[in-house]
Amino acid sequence: MQHVSIAEVALAALLVEAAIGYPAFLYRAIGHPVTWMGALLATLESRFNRATLPVGRGRLLGVLTLSVLLGVTGAAAVTLDWGFSFGLIGTGLLVLAATSLLAQRSLHDHVRSVADALDKDGLAAGRRAVSMIVGRNPDRLDEAGVARAALESLAENFSDGIVAPAFWLAVAGLPGAVLYKATNTADSMIGHRTPRYAAFGWAAARLDDMINLPASRLAAIFLVVGAAVIGASPAGALRAVWRDASHHRSPNAGWPEAAMAGALGLKLAGPRVYGDETVDDAFMGDGRRDATAADIHRALRLFRAACVTSWLLLLAIILISRG
């Protein structure tokens, strides 16, 4: 497939996914590619991982487990990519397959549900809604904490749930996007700094950090542009990224989080509680800490503008490639 055709597939997949998302009836009927990847990984992890393993052996088994996951999912993606490479119907099926790897609509809807819950039913409902999208302990969050958690999730997942799979789809077709998603799924499941996963999940966490580098920077740029479109502060976003992004404990999450914080005049990240563990992280942005449901709605406008910016970039690439 020509590079221009890959870019066209990526743009079409983004547009279709924004319009219809991943249908609920399809999820109920067959699940989702991420659940399939997760099921395979869970089976492998339960067989090979032990918290008592020496560090070197744990890392080796983690590398082998990740290799099996990538080998199986990559082979399936290459087969589908070849099978869908014939004719208009094949291209349409390829676009539909690619939409399952993107999360614009679902992310938007989940984050909006947090704002709606806070607006209509108060803190308890907001905590329940935010617990669907973050791993931290919702019972330790006040209303501002719930809003900040939703905003941070929106920023980070804009990068690794939308920009990154679209980037690898545009660069390497369906196999590239599938391999990215498999790695990201592995990182979310086993890439934790806990006694059980510190060694076994080492390879997944390091590889995920590497392949998210370009997308996290692009996501920050899209948010800066989006800030200009909606009348937020692109200058504030740039300042926060320049000053704060590199201080985040993640080499990637700080970029979109800092951009969103600076654009909206907020201060995000900082110390947070996951379960019973407090994670001491740097602050992103230097604005207000008292985020509200109204800030979530503003962030969703910024998110939509940033998504459209990514679409326009792909369109520009397609037009330039055509000459």
C-alpha cells in the first residue's frame, strides 16, 4: 500500500471513529481488540510471572511474554492488512478495523460523563464516574480532585489512545497501529513499579515509553493549536510544556498534561493517591488547583479542536503527497 493510501486510511478511520465510535452491540457480541490482547497477556502473565523470581529472570520472561504478544497480534494484523488490500470493499473493511484502535468518541464520552455527574448529582456521582477512567482512589478525591483526574486522563489518553495509534497507523499501516496498541495494553497491565511487575513488566514499560515519544510531542502541539482555536491560552500551553513537561515522572504524559494545564490556566498532576500509595509527581502548569465541571467542559472543547487539528494535518500530508 502506498504511503498516501495509508494516510488516507488513517484519516478515514479517525473520522469514522469520531462519528460512531466502537458500537456497543459489537462489543457485547465479540469484545474488543484490546480485550483480546488483554486476555492473551493475562494468560501468559499468570503462567510465567512470579513475584519471587530473580530480577534478571523476571525481565527475561517479561521480554519473552511481550514478544509472544507482539508476534501473535502482529501476525494477525499483517494477515488482515493483506486480506483487506483488494478493492474498495477491502479498503472500507481496513478503515473499520483501524477504528477499533482509536478512542476519540469513547474518551470524550467518558470524560463528559464525569462533568455531567458532578453537575447533576454531586461529588459521590463524580467519584463513581471518574473511577471508570483513572486508577487512583476516588474516595480520596474532593470535587476539584475529581475534575483534575478527569482532565489529566483526557490529556494523557489523547496522546496514547488517539494520537499514538493514528501516528503508527499513518506510518506503518494496520500492523503498526496494532503493535502499538498491544504494547500500550501490556504497559497498562504489567508495566507497574510494584513487586509483582517491576521486573516482569520492565520491557513493556520501556518499549511503551519509546514508541509514545513522537505522539506525546505531537499531542502537545495539537493542544497548543486547539487552544488558539477555542480562545484559550496557546502561550500558556507553550510555557507550561517548556517549563514542566520534562519534570513529569513519565517521559511522555507530561507533554499533553502540561499543554492542557497551561491552555486552561490550571495546575494539574502533582501528588496523587493510587490505592493506598501516594505518588509524588511534579505539577504541570501554574494556575488554579480548584478545577470544576466547567473546566472539564472547556477541556472537552479543547480536545475536540485538537482532534480536528490532527485530521487537518493528515489531510495536508495527503494533499502534499498527491502533488
